Amino acid sequence: MTALAKETRRQSIEEMFVQHIENIYYPGFSQEMTEEQVALYDWEYKEFQKQFSIDN
């Protein structure tokens, strides 16, 4: 996979994650998480990414 393809895939997954989080809570929640609870955001995002892992 090229570097561009990897970056595009990463961006797409992150956009889906943000949309998912904001559908559960409220618009702007993911932004608040990145400002106030970075470790929680990172953990939630990694868990979300695992769902799309090719290794699963």
C-alpha cells in the first residue's frame, strides 16, 4: 500500500470515528475530547480502528 493510500485510509477511518462519536453524543463532542481528554480520545480511536483491522 502506498503512503498516500495509507494516509487516505487513516483519514477515512478517523472521519468515521468522529461521526460515530458525534452520533452517540452530540456534534462537537469529539473536538471537546481532543481538547480535554486526549488519552481517552486516543484509546477510543484505537479501539474503533481495531474493528477495521485486516487481521481480524
